[in-house]
Amino acid sequence: MIQPRRAARGVAAGAVLACAAVVLAACTTSPAPTAAPTVTVTRPASPSVSASPGATTPSATPSTSTPAGPGPCPTRYLKLKLGLAQGAAGSVFQVIEFKNIGPSACTLYGYPGVSLAGGSPITQIGRPASENPTPPRKLVTLAPHAVANALLQVVEAGNYPPNKCHPKQASYLQIYPPNQTTPIYLAYSVTACASSVRILRVDVVRPGSGG
């Protein structure tokens, strides 16, 4: 009975030694290196640089337009009067003067509207003046207190038979400055034709007094 126990102890001791050898081998053997994991680094976009508090952002240069010139002379800034008058061959040629009484320069272009008028209230008599095509239109710039003029031809109503002219006494010239809708009345006594006969003809406005 004693020998079998010794044999068992020997077997156990051998097993212990074998285990110790395995442990020793495990301690002395370096583990195989493993591959380092791939790390993806995402870098944020560089932040935009903000201007310092005192800095200003340049802007596009605005387009420069040519300043507008003086506008048309309104009726309220014009003073009209009759200038030189001359008679010839059954007509009277009457200068009409336009004076700028406004605070700034203004322009006159083309023809004034002219007709004869009378009565109370004042009403137009007959047809307005026709436009003389020569000389051509020209822009006239009037500085304050400057003067321009237009020449009006008034044909004598007596040149036409009464049944064609329908004569009627006029007391005023009704004058619309160029490109205006408010008239100015100047005292002017003459016989007008109340029919379709046209006895007035006007030239374009020109610089100066015309006298």
C-alpha cells in the first residue's frame, strides 16, 4: 500500500514541474506584435478670418453718372413782356421776351404756344400760331435774370373777307412757354379772326432780347 502512494506523489510532482515549465516558457516568449489600428483624423476647415473691429470691407465702386442739366423753365419762374415790334406787308412782327426770374438756371426749347384771347373770363379767339420751321430748334439755357425771345408774326385780319375771318376784338396774347401747360397773358389789342383762318405764326425761342 505504501508504494502506490509514493508513485502517485511522483506523478503529481512531475505534473507540477511540467506546468512550471509551460508557465516559464510563456513568460520568456514575447507575444507577436499586433498591427496598430488605423486612426482617421479629420481636421476642421480653417475658420475664416474676421475683420478687426476697426476694419471695413471694401465695396464695389459705384458707377458715376453725368449730372443732369437744368430742367425746363416753369411758367412761375418766367416773366414775359413785349419787345420790339415792326410792321411790314400787312403783318406786324412782335418780339416776345422771356426772362428767368427763378433762383437757378433753366432751359427753353422749341416753340411757345401763342394765340389771341379776350372777353371775361378770358378765352382763346381763333386758332393758335403755326410754327415757323426755320431756324431749327435749339436748347436755350437761361441763367437767373437772363433773357430769351421768340418772334411772333401777326397778320392783319383785314386781309381776309369778313365772312371768312369772322373778325373779333382781342385784348390779350395767351402765351404758353415751351413745354409748359400754364399760360401767361400779355395785354395786346388787335382784331382777331374767330374762324379757322390762322393769322399767327411764331419762331423758335432764341437767346437774347431780340431787339
